[in-house]
Amino acid sequence: MKKLSNVILCFSVVLISSSVVAKDSVNSSGREITQVTSQGDSVPPYAVSEQLVVKGEELYKRRCGGCHSLDNNRIGPRHRDVYGRKAGTVADYKYSKALRNLDVIWTDQTLDEWLVNPTAFAKGTSMGFRLKKADERHAIIEYLKFLSSASSANAQ
Amino acid sequence: MSNNSMILSSRRAFLGATGKTLSATALAMVVGSNIKTAAAADASQDIEILNAAIALEHEGIAAYQIAATSGLLDPAVVDIGVTFQGHHKGHRDVLVKAVETLGGKPAEEKSLGAYAADLKASSLKNQVDVLRLALDLERGAANAYLGLIPSLGPDYHQVAAQMAGDEAFHAAILANALGQPIPKAALMFG
């Protein structure tokens, strides 16, 4: 019962956040916005480009959605808040040894390297999926960053 | 003098030859063990990736099960779904065999209830919702397979491409059922 209400809660958060993104993007398409200010990119809340987040959300669904969701572990671990977090630390997901032992914080740079070639980044990982196009990686990473900043705002 | 130099030079020749023989043997050993560890590492890498693909197929099989028994679908749509589910079972069987051949343990399926929760099945209200979820999963799966081919050993490239082909076929049928337009641009997946 508790789990179900959590799922519903998470789902409505997703709906709310995506509709907010959709609406804002119509009003200010193409404008780089700072969603929230921060000291650089290393500490939440992070600065994100709204236009990229919208593009990233759509790409995330197509490229990553076969295996990942934001709030539920599926083939891969859930992704909300993954940006800025240490690799291999979603408690109830069974990672490969490679990822459990990976001493990396997920940032623009580490995520980009990972998505170029995950088995080179963490030999023995169970994620074989590579994303070749740099612009797609960029947009998806921005979307993941946005979700981390949105959550840190929601958490208060 | 001439005797000594002969001995010396033949000794040098012998040493030189031994040196070469040794280094060739050493080289063979090093190369051999590298090939062996590389092959072992590649097998365990392939097992990991193929197991993720098995997990993907388990989820697909469960998704069609949930859809078929949801009471939300027309009987004709149920028939199509059950046929697609059969393809996913076929994929699972091929992948399970591959992992076993490599000496690995195939990924196990979760309970149907767990898949229903993971896929937020409780939010599905009608046939269009179900078809949209199926389309998202199939399109995601086609892209997933295409993206993991370069990480797999060459023995499994064709298998992964075959899976991607089937998922793309499913996605096309589902998109058509939802009345979505045919994409204008080439390279729809991957």
C-alpha cells in the first residue's frame, strides 16, 4: 500500500515536472535559462538549459527508456538524482561488480565518457549500450542534471 | 688464435640463437596468456551484456502478459500482443542458450507484480494507453539492441541485430495501430 502510494506520488511528480518543462519551453524557446543558480556545476542545484532539457527528455525516452526509468529499477537502475551521485549506489539495484567498484561521481564529463563506451569506462559492466552522437549525449545529460536539481528543490 | 675465435664466435652464435629462441618462446607465452585472458574477459563481458538483454526480454514478456490480461484490449489486439510475446520468448530462449554456452548463469525473471509496478501498469486506463506503453518499450528495445552491438563480441552481433529487427517490426505495427505518421527521415532507430 505504502509502495503503491509512493509510485503514484513519484508518477505525479514526473507529470508535473514534465508539464512545467513543456509549458516554459513554449514561452521561452531557444533561450538559455538558469533554472537555479549554483556555484559552478559541481553542487546542486545545477544550472540547466531549458531547451536542451526538453530535447533530452524525448531522447531519454527513446534511447534509454528500453532499460531505464526515472523512479523504478528495471533492466538498469532508476535515474532520478543520478547526476552528482556516486556510481553504483542505488540501494535495491543489483549492479555488476564493475559498477559497484567504480569510484566515480556522475558529472557532465563522467557521464559523457560512460555513454560513449560504457564497457571501456567500467570493464565488465552489464550496460553495453553506446550513444554515438555527442549532441544526444549532451541533451540527455542535461535532462538528468535537471532532474537532480528539480528533486533537490522538491525535497525541501 | 683461430681456434679460440672460432669457439668464441660459435659460442656467441649459440648464445645469440638461444637468446632469440628464448625471447620467441617468452613472446609466445605472453601472447598466449594475453589471448587467453582477453578471451576470458570478453566471455564474461558478453555474459553481462547478454544477461541485460535477457532482463529486457523478461520484462517484454511480462508487459504483454499484463496487457493481455488487463481487460483493456480488443480480442484482435490481444491476439497480436500474444504473437509479439511469443517473439520475445523466442529471443529469451536464444539469449539464455548463448549465456549458458559462455558458461554464465542466465538472468532470472522477476514476479509479474514487480514488473507491473516497475512499468506503472496501474496507470493504464484504456487500449491506447497500453499500445503507447508497448510502443515505447519496443522502440526503446530496438534502440537498445542497436546501441549495444559494438560492445558485444563479434559472435553475437548478428543475434543482437536480429533482435533489433524484430523489435522494430513490433514498433512499426504498434505505431500504425496508434495512427502515428510514418517517419520522414531515414535511420529511424539506433
